[in-house]
Amino acid sequence: MTETRHLTSIGDIARDTWDSLVPASCFYQSHGWLAGQERPDFAAATYTVVSSDGRLLAATPSYDFPAKNAPPLPPVAADRAVLRVGTRTGYHNEFLLAGAEAERRAALAELVEGLADHAARLGRDALLFDFLTTDSLRSLAALFPVRAQLRSAEAVIHNEEGTFESYRRLLGHNVRKRDYEVRKFEQAGLSLATAPLSECVDELAPLIGQTMDRYDASLDLAEIRAFLKVQAEHLDGLSTVFRVVDEEGGLVGGHVAFAWREMLYARVAGFDYTRTRGAYEYFNAVYYGPLRHMERRRLDTLHLGLSAVEAKVRRGARLHPVWAAVLPLPLVRGAGLTRDTAADQALADSLRAEAGGGMDEAEWELGRITPL
């Protein structure tokens, strides 16, 4: 007998129980990350779980945003009052399920039905699964009629052999340029040191602020510091800050990353632009230093997220499609997938032109994406 519950805090479920469902690809749905994202003043979080005889079968967070805080909706959801399901904003999103295929399918159906009931009580008329993976989109569309659109591409370096030398082989003709970026960094008298996030919050926050200002994404320094402190509280054991230091040990910049299962997740970087030396500090702190660190820690995958796809592909990343999927309420059972195929293909073509590579043709053959 299965049971669906709605919890008001991730602290209402044991960390190990929740994380038993969370694979390497889903750090942004791990217990620690979600705990650090809980901000009742910003969005009301709910954790919907499906269990049977004490065994967790399916789980997901959802977020109800007040209008003043709500992120922009993708066009496919523009006419809806939505409950956002999965990661909060802009992060890799897939379903957390346990068991064999038939059990997973049944648990997903119960999970979505529970979410629909919760959304209806909130006065919402649709569920939005944003930045959803292709496999999760197809699983959802096998159960319910889904309206979907291609959202973006996320960049991941898959270094299966796990060494820095095997990473270099991934680069092909780009390897000489990347080796030059490493040499330039070293010749400038810079080096990388590592520390947990808890030791770096105060020194790193102003640098992140500088970088955000540089790219027109300004955020109050107190807000940046508070965000880092919360992450350190919940995730310090998974954190590594790659500190760019000069000959005297002075801080030039830094990059915060988190290890989850066999993956490392690049999060946020900041630099003091009065002290940088045009020595590819960013790429050494976000790519080359972490990849050497990963070899020592036996990690084989570097998750780089969305945006700036050309720079990421030139440094060995592969691009994977992510989707926005909408389920109108009340739910109707039955397979179905509705898309604007021309618009999706136009976005895919734009990404291909920007990236100049890194896209597996079979994965990006969008016309073949159908319900499982």
C-alpha cells in the first residue's frame, strides 16, 4: 500500500532516506542543497514523497512563488498559474524514483497526482517542470498529456577515465590552446589552493559581488554572504573553494564547487579585477584546477550548468537538452506530447551555431523525442 505525503521542510525527512533516491546527476535535488534553498520569505517549499511500507519510492520538491518573486515563465507556461516542480530555478531537474521500471512508472504517476492535488489547493492551474531532462520528459509524457518546449542546454564534461591526461585527450585539436592557458597562469606567478567553503565566506563574497557587477547581475553583498553561509552550514563537507593566489598568498579570485557522488558541480566564481593578470584565472579556477582535483578524488564528471556554451564546449564539455514541461490541471491520464517543433528546432540550431560542437546528433534529433 503506497502513501503520498506533503512535507513542509526537507528537515522533516531523514537526510539518508531522501538522498537514497538522488543519483550523481541530481545534486540540486540533494537534501543538503535543498536545505540551503529553503527561504519561506522568497517561496513556499513543499516536499512530496511517495512511500510503501516505509520505503521511499518517489520524491520531489515544489515551490509556490508569490508574484513579486516569481521567476519569468517559459512561453509554454505563460498563460498559466503554475506550481514549479523540481529544482527551484535554472538547475538540472529529473525525477527521483526507486525500483524496477514498472514500480518507477507507478510511483511517478502517484507523485504527479499528489502534486496536482497540492497545486489545486493552492489555486494553481498547472504543474511546471522546468529544465527537465529528456528522459524525464518522456517518462512524464508516457503518463499524462504534456505541453513542452526546448529550454536550453546544460554543459557537462564527461571524463570517463578520470585523469587530467584523459581530459586532455577529450580536447582534440583544442588541447594546445588549453595547455597554453595553464602555462600562462603558472608563468604569471599564480597558483591554486583549496579550502572548504566555511573558511572562505568573508573573503570570497566581495569578489563574487565584483564579478556579478561586471556582468550586470548585481546583488547586495550581505545577500551574497548570507547565501554562502547557508551553503556552508548544509554542504561544507561537500565543498571545495579553488582559491587563486599570488606569490605572497594574496587572494586574486575563487570558485566554489560541490562534490556529489562521482560528479563535481561548478557553482559560483568571483575575482578581484584590480589583481587579475590576464592569465586565464577563470578557466584555471573553474576547469583545470578542479579537473586535477577530481583525479585525486576519483571523480569523473564536471557539471558546468547553462549559458556560455561555446567556452564550455571548447574546453571539452558536451551539451544536453533540457526542457520546460507543463501539465494543465485537472490531470488527464494518457500519453501525449505537444510541442512547437519549429521553435524547438530553431533554438537547437541557435545553440549549435553558438557552441560550434559538443552536441550528440542522436540526442539532439528532436523529432524522435516521443513518450516512453
